[in-house]
Amino acid sequence: MTTENVMSTVIDGKAFAAKVRSRIAAQVAEIKKQGVTPGLAVVLVGEDPASQVYVRNKGKQTIEAGMQSFEHKLDASTSQADLMALVDQLNNDDSVHGILVQLPLPDHIDEEVVLNSINFDKDVDGFHLTNVGRLSIGAEGIVPCTPLGSIMMLKDHLGDLSGLNAVVVGRSNIVGKPMAALLLQENCTVTIAHSRTKDLPEVCKAADIVIAAVGRPEMVKGDWIKPGATVIDVGINRLDSGDGKTRLVGDVDYAGASSVAGAITPVPGGVGPMTIACLLHNTMQQCCRLNGLEIPQA
Ligand code: GUN
């Protein structure tokens, strides 16, 4: 799903995500005929405004895909023990095939302990250590949504990624590391760069594929990009636009990079919409696995 621009091709994540969601909706309709409805439970602790928006969008798109959505909103003062009791209840609920605990959690809760208490076959975020390990050895498991959406867009745009040089800027557990593992599975030559990398512009300039996932607004500049390279911008940064409003920018200086890259994802409308589409994909996949069913071809 791409549109030509005078400069580079803009990879339209919004259109691609809509296509993925409609395929999933068709699969859900098929599996419902076998008496199974995929169910996704989302747990929100506290009232972080950005998290509230994400959770609302997840619930809406889950229902639009024909799945069951279970939303659990807990007070910010909820104890770790109470949160884990809820996770345990969801682990044992056969109508729930995916569990997502929205991050960040309040400071008094140990995120790692909570995430690892989720049944790893319902861990649709792919954050459980078992799924992290499975991905690192290339075994079948659950892949984190943002890297999965990014690799889907890359393959849709470039086809075979074998032998390409890929640079991932950022080494987070949520994006950078799983992204590198997925690129390696696609036979790319992968470099993980980060804040201590020497000559970062030169490292990026050697890449056929640049994944920007550092969380710093517009850090990756146009003259860091090899002409014709494909740029995937995972960043979502809210900048004050001076008139009391905010605007969203990525980790890439879009104006600069889009005059050099062969193809680039915009922010908003690039990787962002693919994340929820992949959450629905993971929920559908796990619903089939948990019920011993084939994923319907739809
Ligand atoms: N907070 C921001 N992004 C995510 C995500 O992908 N998963 C979860 N669980 N929390 C988030």
C-alpha cells in the first residue's frame, strides 16, 4: 500500500492496516461459524491520558473486527497483588485469548513481574520472557505488535529482504531488539545502533533499511539516509506547536529524509495504525492455537 510522492514513496500504514483488519474480520466471521469468538482483554491501571486513548482505540477496533472486547479499568492505587489476581482470572477464562496490560504501570507495580504472570499463550504483546526467547531462537511464538507491523510493511513494499543492510536505531525491549530479531529472520545484515554508537550518521548511511525507534523527535536527518533507502519511522513524539496545540512527529526528520529515501512511513499514518492491526492479528492467531483450529484462509 503505497502512494507516489514527487520525492519518495510514502508507505501508507493507515491503508495497509485497514486491509489487514478487514482480512482479520473475515477470519473472525469464519471461526465464529465453528462456535468460537476471539476475545481480547485489555487492562488499564490509572488514568494516563495517552493510555486511555490507546485503550479506547483498541476496544473499538476489536469490536469492529467482530471479536469480544473485555476492558478492565483499575484505580491508580490498585495493588500489584490485586492486578495479578485479575491477570490470573483472565488466564483462566476460556473466552479470553489475548491479554494486554497497558504500559506504563504506576511506579509501585513491578512491570516485569506482572507481564510474566500472563499466560504466555495469551500474551498478545509478545513481552513475556517465553515469547522473547522464542523470537530470539526463531521458534513459533507471539511477536510484539509494532515490530511485526513494521516488518509486514517492509515486506509488502520491498518483497524479499534477504541480504539487505538494516540499521535499527534504538535498543528497547519493545521495539529495537525484537525488530532486529525479525530482520535477522528475513536474512538481513542487522546493526543495532543506539545513543552510544559512534558515527551514527555514517552507520545509518550504509543502510538499505533504517528503522528509527529511539524516542527522540526528528533525530534521524535526511543526510543520514542513503539515496533510495527504505525508512520506517516508529517514533511518536508530541511537540508543542507554539499555539497552545501539539503536533505529532516521528524520530525521523520527515521533510529532510523524504527527499532522499526511496520510501518512508509518515507520522502519523505509518507504523502507528499497524500496531493495533497486529494486536488483532495476534489475538486471532492465539484464539486458533488455543482452540486447536487452523487459521481460516480469508
Ligand atoms: N503502551 C504503549 N504501547 C504499548 C504496547 O504496545 N503494549 C502495551 N501493553 N502497552 C503499551
